[in-house]
Amino acid sequence: MSSKEKTEGQVLAEELFYEIPNIAEKAPEQIEKAAEFCEGYKKFLDAGKTEREFVSTAVSLLEENGYVPFETGKSYQPGDKVYSNNRGKALIATTIGQKPLNEGIRLNIAHIDSPRLDLKPNPLYEKDGIALFKTHYYGGIRKYQWTTVPLAMHGAIVKANGEVVNVCIGEKEGDPLFCITDLLPHLAGQQSERSLKDGIKGEELNIVVGSIPYVDDQVKTPVKLMAMKLLHECLGITEKDFLRAEIEFVPAYKASDIGIDRSLVGAYGQDDKVCAYTALRAEVEEKAPTWTTMTVLADKEEIGSSGNTGLNSNFVGYFIEYLAEMAGVNYKDVLANSICLSADVNAAYDPTFPQVYEPQNSCYLNKGCVLTKYTGARGKSGTNDAGAELMAKVIQIMDDAGVYWQIGELGAVDVGGGGTVAKFVAELNIDVVDLGVPILSMHAPFELASKLDIYNTYKAFAAFIR
Ligand code: MN
Ligand code: MN
């Protein structure tokens, strides 16, 4: 027997065991394709750092590709493409399918809000010669990560006359940036005794706005006045306008290639714009779907999907109800026959912190998109937990399309946990399972994702709505 020949046990193991392959080994030809795909992704990330910006960038892409605003009372034909913009912060895009609507819809639902620092309603103050903004963090952040990071100011201000001022300072070449300070190590002895969770406290996330005073000894807060004067010159606003505003501070840097092999994308807000972008691309490119498609980009996921631009509102259900009425079919039949990918990221196995993962059920870089049967915490509490039938269906779709995919839990049992929009989709009586991209440093100001995984997630969404 030559050493090349397999033993009986090896043959049997190959027949009976299942091992998830590494894409770079199994399909190296995808490396270049994935890199090319991610060039568009990086541009999109830079243009859409907030939910408002992501929606307006997405609407432009949709309109370029023949989508028109959805109108109730109209009748639509297979292949027609429409979109519905929910208050500039959430979006639904639909392509009418060949099959009648009561046979169900294929939905990909991602979210486009990401953890960040929001301004408080009354943010500007002066302390000891420095003008600062008070913030209230949005979503689950590790606060210490947000100091000494260059920040950009984004958002919208609605003035008394109704005029909307779109704010974006810190993204153009030459723009000033903003920053939160931290102590120097020399004087951080006491602070270093704090637990990491409290290393920086919420009320310490104060953003430096300016330091030059307006020279007039009759003014009590001259540095604040100078800062307000410059904000007025640049945005046309007064202090009262902050009360009519949504201002978000996000990292000012652009999306980049990471690693000497350029295998990863590093950027702010990949949770969950990586799924939003891949789902949107799949939607736009599908011209004649079998079932009616629906790509939803939701807001507010990071704070529990509350609010009328989040998935825990009825905006998606109402949209489907309109479609059902227009098609003359029963809304509840449409829901019962629909299936949905709750398109969200999962935690990629990190070799530096192996203790929080269970290696056999974790997702890894370069092994493809991750199908997450359940999320939740403390014994699957609060999860949708997809049924075996739906798992089988989604796996079949991906296998048939040659998509590289893997399975993943969010960390080891009882280490932590989390949730997605899946449970809100399930409330509509739609079959739903989570699928997305493994992420390193999730929720940090700079997150990492593998280009091969991003590309295969796009392929999964495309196959699902074909
Ligand atoms: Mn997410
Ligand atoms: Mn998240």
C-alpha cells in the first residue's frame, strides 16, 4: 500500500464528517473577485456613515437602476422596481416577482444604524477655557475605545422656518475634526484602577469643539461664544437649533484595506452596513425574480429596533399589506408564505481572545457568510431560533448557488449574547433566520471583515432572491 492511498478510516471520515472549508484554499480565484467587489463597498461606507446618509446614497443607486417611488393604488407588473423611503432613515426596495404575491415574498433585512455618539439636546458648554459638546452614546459601545479617535460631525438640523440643514464636518479633505480627550499614562494611576467598563464613563465622553475665546470681558463664556459664532457661520444655526437636531459623531477615517495581503476591510459601521450593502447590490442586480423581493434597510436596531424607523414598528408589515391589497390577495397568506434572511453580522473568532468562543460553533474569517440559527442569551432567551425546515431550505439555496457559508453562535454559552431584528420579523408570522458577515472588533470605532466573506454574503443574498 503506497503512502498516498487513504486508509479505510480516512475514507469513512470523509464520507461522514463535515468540515467547513477555507475559501482562500478551496476557491482562490475568488480572492480577486472579492477584492473588486469590496472597492464599491468601501466607497459606499464612506458616503453613508449614518442611517440618513446611507438612505440617500441607496436611493441614488436605486434610481440609477430604474426604481421609482412606491405609490399606493397603482398596479405593478413582474420586473417592476419600486422603493419606499421611511422618513429618510429606513428604506424598502422591491422587485415584483413572476409568481403571484400570495406565494410569498423573499426578504433580506439589514440595519443601517451603527453605534456612535449622539449629541445631547443641549450640548454646548465651556469649561476651563475649552468649548465642549456633551454626548449620549447610541448602541452598545465600549466607551474607552472612543477617546482620542478623530471624529466627524454628521446629522440634520431642522430650523424654525422648516429648513433642513444637513451637517457633515470632518469628511472632506482639509475639514476640521473633533476629538474626545483621555488622560496621559503619567497621571492615569487612579483612572487605571477603574474596571475597564468604567475606564471612561458616559459623562466623560465630551467632545472638544474649540479653545479660542471671543474677546469681550462682558461675556461670561467667551470660548463657547466663539464656537457658537463659527457654527453659526458654517451651518447658519443658533444654540436653540440644537433642540431641533439629530447630530451624530462618528469616526472620521475612511474605509481601508487591512493586512499586507489586503484580505480585510477595516471601517467604521460595518455592523451592519456590510449586510445592507451586499443585500442592496443583490436587490438592484436581480431583474426577474421568481418571488417578489424585498430589501429592507432598517434603523434603530442598535437600540432595540424601537421607533417608527426600526423593525419593531409596522412599516414593513404595512408595506406588505399595501402590496397584498393591490395584488388582490390576502395579506396574511403573503406573510405565512414569505421567508426572510435577517441580514446581520456575527462575532468572528478572535485568536487573541479565544476564551469567549466555543471553537466548534464559532464563525471564522474567510469561511464565508455565517448562518446563525439563534442568537439570544441565558438559554436562548429572546431569540427567534429558526426551525430545521428553514435551515434546510436556506442551506439548499446556498449549496445550489455555490455560496461558501458557515455556521456560528454568538460566543460560548453564557458568556454574553445579543439579538437581531429576526424576532420582529417572526412576529409577522414570516419564517426568518440570521445570515451575515463575521466581524472582528464588532461595535468598535474600527471593525474588520474579510473580503471573501463579504463577497459570499452578497452571493447568498443574490441566490436567496433569485
Ligand atoms: Mn447588527
Ligand atoms: Mn450591532
